[in-house]
Amino acid sequence: MEFRRVVVTGLGTINPIGNSIAEYWENLENGVGGAGMITHFDASKFKTQFACEVKNFDAKEHFDRKEVRKLDLYTQYALVAVKEAMADCDLDLESEDLTKAGVIWGSGIGGIKTFLDEVKGYANGDGTPRFSPFFIPKMISDIAAGHISMKYGFQGPNYGTVSACASSSHAIIDAMNYIRLGKADVFITGGSEASVNEAGLGGFNSMQALSTNNEEFETASRPFCKTRDGFVMGEGAGCLILEEYEHAKARGAKIYAEVVGGGMSGDAYHLTATHPEGRGAINSMNMALNDADLKPEDIDYINVHGTSTPVGDIPETKAVQTVFGEHAYKLNISSTKSMTGHLLGAAGSVEAIASILAMNNQTVPPTINHKEQDPQIDERLNLTLHKAQKREIRAALSNTFGFGGHNASVIFKSFSE
């Protein structure tokens, strides 16, 4: 069976280092970090008191009062990113067959702030249930996809993907495959997360997953560094508009890249830890290469999952070496989480955008905050430390892995007729 080609025609984001694609790329290229002391709530009694928050965001600038009441922050971020991407792709909705236009949107924990507020309100009362009628439709992890489809009238496949930190990468792969198979011509896809709150921070703190380096919070997200002590929580959204190539060509759309492959696997190993030899990551990357009909040497850049956790970074580098062999020392690797922090379910989409922008600018964004070589990580690997590097990027691979052993790898290729 011959698959239809899938291209990227629109991008949008709101994240800790950029409230637009242009601002995001400028800060990625310049190695700007997004970490700061938490402002969303009083975190003074928490083990971790910092995060990578979205800056300068006022919901009232984007939504009216009634909408704000109905939308959890994770959905607000989603709609803001989608708005930029839809303007970017310049799709004429009046001329589209909207039954062939779909939405697949990922989120790991959805409206956790809404859940927290409603349950706290009940717990602090006299036991009488006084829940908001918007409680459930604000909280559930699929509701961002629902709001997006209603706003733009997309009547094709519509659902949410939930696979922890791999959620939005799975969304992108699903959207690609639906278009390949002729089930739709256009997809809004990506993911969003808004977990910088008492429940999110406290929960990850109790797992000892977060950095507690409050003294050096600005540089605490330090993937691959010997002194790393956990990830830094981030928030925001990333959106990609995917189209079938002939559909995009017919309307004269600009094309950022081609989506050529996706791999998905399960570690079948541990609740939260990556398999020590990177078993699932190896399978995921190999599947993506096979799906794209590419050889390991065709990849020039890998945007790794690279969370800055003591146990997570080492298996991924081992997996890269297993899959790519000697070519592992010729390609560039970087973790943009060193700048954005870890956006959980939105990480895959925001990092997919970073990979596409890297290819379009022929520049690899850096891994910042690295202070000391980890003896368990091969020093021959080019981790693109400290500064961006210019190089030819013909194809880029983006990895995301989630609690539960969920792995996803997506490959983007420079577009050519």
C-alpha cells in the first residue's frame, strides 16, 4: 500500500521561553532558560520552589469572562497555540470539507488545577456537594480537542491522547497516519499542559522526580550533567497543522517539513523508570526509521527526551548509540528541556516544533546548563553544549518517553517536491 504524503503547514506555541513561534526560536537559538521562582501559588513550603512558567499571559486578553470560567488553563494554552498555527497555515475554512479535517490533541494530566480547586472547595465545606457544572467538562483530558474542533468547525476524527509525557507525540503520529490512510486531509494536532500548581508540584516532589536545587534554580534543568537532580516542571502548548501534500500544494500552502515516520513502543519494565539499556527507546527509534524508510545515517539531529533526571538521561544515550552505531558520533543531539523545562504531555509537540525550526534554520539549538561530564555518558557524543551549532539538517528525530513506559519517536524531513 502506498501512503499519502504528510506535510507541516502551520506552527503555534506558548511556552516558558516564547509566546509565539518567532520568540520561541529566538530564545532557543540563543540558549535562553525559562526557569524562575513559582508565581502561580505560594510554593515556599514545597521542596521545589521554581518552575518554567509561561510568562506575560493574561487569559482576559484572549478570552471573554464567560470563556475563562469554562476553560481550564491547559485548554486556554491549547487554544492560544492553535490560533497562531491556524493563522500561520492560512487555511480557508469556508472552502474546506470540514468532515475531512480533524483534531487530535494530547495532554498528560489535563485540567488538574480545576480538579484541585473543586475538591478543595468541597473538602473545606460542610460536606454538602457544591461542584461547578463546568467541573467535569473543564477537567477531562480530551476537552481541549473538543474546544478546538468546535471553534474551527472540524468534523473529522476528534479525540485526545493520554500517554503521560509522550501524549502529544502520539497525537502527531496518529494524525500523520490518519492522513496517510486517507481518513482526513487536515489535522490540528499537538498538546498542552498546565500542571504548575500545588497538586502537580507536590505529586512530582513526592516521587522525587523534580529538581530541588532552589539555590541554582535558573540552571537546575541540566540534561546529561553529572550534577543533575531531577526535571524542572514546565507548562504551555505546541500546535502543528498537518496536511496531505497534494491538498497543501493545491492551495499554495507554505510547507515547513514533511512528517515521514513515527515509532511507538512500551518498555514493559517499570512504573516510572526507563529501562536501563533503553530497550523501549531502541524499539521506538528503529520503528520510526523503518516507517520513514530512512537509514540511521540519514538523521542529522535528535531532539532527545533528555529530562535531566539521574536515571533517565543515561539509557537514552545508550539507546542512541545502539540504534545509530558510529553515526551517533556524527549527528547532533540536544535537549531543549534545558531551556523550556519539561512540559509533560505537551513536551512532544513543543520539541517537534523545535526540531522543525532547527531544520528550517539549519541550526541545532543547544543543551544549556551543563556543568560536569557524567562518566556514564559517552563524551564522544555531540550534545550541542552551551551554544547553538550550524550544520546541515536533512532529517530530525524527536523522542518523548512517558511514565508507564510509553515511548514515541517522530521523524521530520526537509521538504522536497
